[in-house]
Amino acid sequence: MQGVFVPQLRDPVRTIAGRTFDFNRQVVVMAVVNRTPDSFYDKGATFALEKANEAVDKAVAEGADWVDIGGVKFSPDDGEVAASVELERVLPVVRAAAQSHPHVVISVDTFRAEVAQAALAAGAHIINDTTGLHDPALADLVAANPHTQLIITHSRAKPRTHFPRPQYADIAGEIAGFLRDRVEIALGRGVRPEQIIIDPGHDLNKNTHHTLELTRRLHEISIIGYPTLAAVSNKDFIGETLDRPQGERLSGSLAAAVFSVLQGARIVRMHNVRESVDAVRMTEAILGWREPAYTLHNM
């Protein structure tokens, strides 16, 4: 189809948490629940345990396929967060989500193997590592858990460190090379191809010009052949492009998500679940991957 890039994926049909996802014809909406006191989007609105659990329930009710739970920001601006603190934040939410929503896929956003291991034991299904396997022990852990998925993300800095004024000669090419290298590390440590998801890391160690070009050339990432995740929701590249503060970036986020799908993304990580689900399902229907919910008009 003109204007649409459909990547040839390795192992596009995957069973996760007892659900089957066909990434040849399906786009997953991953909801974001951050149990941090000052997350960049909601400024800690879901930090309290009760609020975090309510956010999971709301995301599921609004149609999220996956829920991504995090206890530590990517940015280091809030200082050191010990693994013990991260565990205290994340594990109760994972346990509650697993108990209340047994068929929802639970992802945990962490770069620590000890947190990932505890989260898997509590009921998580995906390890979302935004540091590009800075700690290869995460790959060892996923290799030992064959029903687990591993998200490998492009980022250049060590975990929770600043990377000022990043420079790229070929943004998409360099990110693709990084991801291919990290995938080979994971495979070499026993992770199976059907366990791997890749994420080019929108805005992570990138400025707005970099992220706009990356999004424009996202097919150069999805062509690698693993399901590609686009985490575009409410990012600074949207705010700076449109001159919109946090809380006013929904339209830009939806536009970036749909464009990413047309460039081969098969998972979109979003804060506004209901609107994102509608945008994704409409895109799937236009592409001929999904039937309308009903048809009465001119029938």
C-alpha cells in the first residue's frame, strides 16, 4: 500500500500472558503507569499505590493491551533511587495488576536485573530496558524465562546520567546499528528471537531535530525485523515542535503514533489510552487489518 511500510518480521505471531498477538496485522497500545513522585507527564499523580492501581484499572477499561509499570524515571534529575526503593514502588502494582487483570500483558520499565527478576516472579511478562542492555544480566534473565519478552531500547548514556548535546551523523542508521548490535548480544546470551522487541528511543539522548528525523525514517528501524515499539506520547519533541506544554500534547502524540505505525511500528506506548486505542484501531481498519465494530451506514 502506497505510503505504508510493512516490515517482514521474525516471529510476528507471539503468545504473551495467554494472548496471541499477530504483529503482521495488529498494533498494541501499551499504557504507561509511572509510580514515581515527579514523572515528566503526570507529575506524580499515580505515585500513591492506590492511584497507581486505579490507573492500571482505568487503562485496562479503556482498552490497553499492555500496561508498562515504572518506578524510576529515565532522567537522573531526582537523584539516586536505590533498587530497594524501586522494588517497593513497582512490585505491589505488578501483583495487583496480575491478580485483577490476568489477561493483560504487564511490562516493567527497569534497567536492573534484580528488579526485573522480582517483577517476573510477581506476574510481569515483559522487561522494558530503556538502557540498551547496559547490564547484559537482563538478557540472561530473559533467556531463562522463555515466556518473557525483552524490549531493547536505544540510549547512549549510562543509566540515569545526562548526555548533553548529543550528535549524530546519520540518526536512523546509527540507531539501527546500535540495536542490531544489542540484539546480537541478547541472542548470544540465549534470548530467543521471538522474545525480542526493539525501541529506537524517541527523545532519549536525542534532541527534537533528531527525533523528528528518526520518526520520519522509522522504517529503517522496523526493517530490522523485530516488532518495533514507538514511545512517542507527550514527549518533548512534540511540545517543542508545536509549542505545547505538558497536558496539551495529545493531538501531536496521536499524529506521531499513527505516523509511526505507517512506518512499521507495532507497539505504541501512550499515556492517553482511550484516544490512542481509537486512533490505532482506526488505522488498523483503514489498512484492512480490522473489521468495523458494526456497519449500518448505506447498507
